[in-house]
Amino acid sequence: MANRSNHYEAAFEAYIRARKVPCVAVDEAKRSLAPEGGLKSPDFLLYPRLGPNLVVEVKGKRGKNASGRRRWENWVTTDDLDGLVRWQDLFGPSFQSVLAFVYAERPPAFGLPPGEGGFSFRGRIYRFWAVGLDDYLMHLRSRGPAWKAVAMARLAFRKRVRPLDDWLPMTAGDARPGSTSTSSQTSKESSR
């Protein structure tokens, strides 16, 4: 079971269920046993109808700063990355590890529509983006050894992150990560 007290993970699960994507919410309370010792569990396993199965680590962030601009915050812990690498190896080539960034925003004043791409859940608007683990690993930088955290530079992140829906193809015509059909949407979101 996912940590439903974490509103980002609860929103992610509600969104996945609304999209009717088969999924397993992993119990994070216990670390899995592996030959090398304890292994951090992923947050979800997703089984889109087409494309690879996904090992997902959900990272919740605030969507906009005080001036209304997207910050594209994307830091994660080295423990998160180590777990995803090891799970991808254990599951094999039919699985792909991704970092899902869930950006929460306060609803607009006076009940105005949330705008395109927003998912309303428990009084907040959420937007879901994901980047492949391999892409993230190739472009990461340290946030300091004491923090045991890393991030991608915002420009590199904005070039590589895709809407979560791109990772969840439901029909043969659905876009895949990196396809040209989503570049205009990504460019539009990135410019905000």
C-alpha cells in the first residue's frame, strides 16, 4: 500500500486509477531483502496496456513560486536512485524505471478553472511529469554530499521531462516519451 498520508502519492494513485492503468501500490514500510542488503522499495509498479512496465518513484514538489512561475524542482536522494537502478535490474528488460514528479498547486482564486493538464484532488491541482532513470542519471549533479541528494540542472530537466501520460500509452496511437507529438505541449509547459 502506498503512503496515502503523503498527498503527492495519494494524488498520483488517484490519477493512475482514474486513467484505469493497472498498478500495484508498493508497501514502503518495509525494505525488500536483496543479496546486497536492504533495498528501498519503489512507490508503484505500473502496467500500461502498451509499452514497457514502469517502476515508479514519486517525488512531490511545489508547482509554482510566489510569482506564478514553475520552478521545475527535481531533486531526489541517492537512495531513491540506487533503489530504482536495482529494481530495474531485478525486473529485467520488460520494466523501465522512471522518476515521476508530482507538482502541487493551490487552486486558482474564485474557483476559476484549473487550466489544461491539471488534476484536481483534495483541494489542490496536481500536474504529473516523468523522466526516465537513465536520462536522469546521465545529467545529474550533486546537491552536496551531506544531503545525499542530486538533481538535474533545470534546463536539462525541462528538455527531458515529459508529461506522465506519454509514459502510459493506452492505444497504438498514443505518444511515447521523446516523440515529436508531445514536444509542443512540453514546450508550452516549460515556458511557464
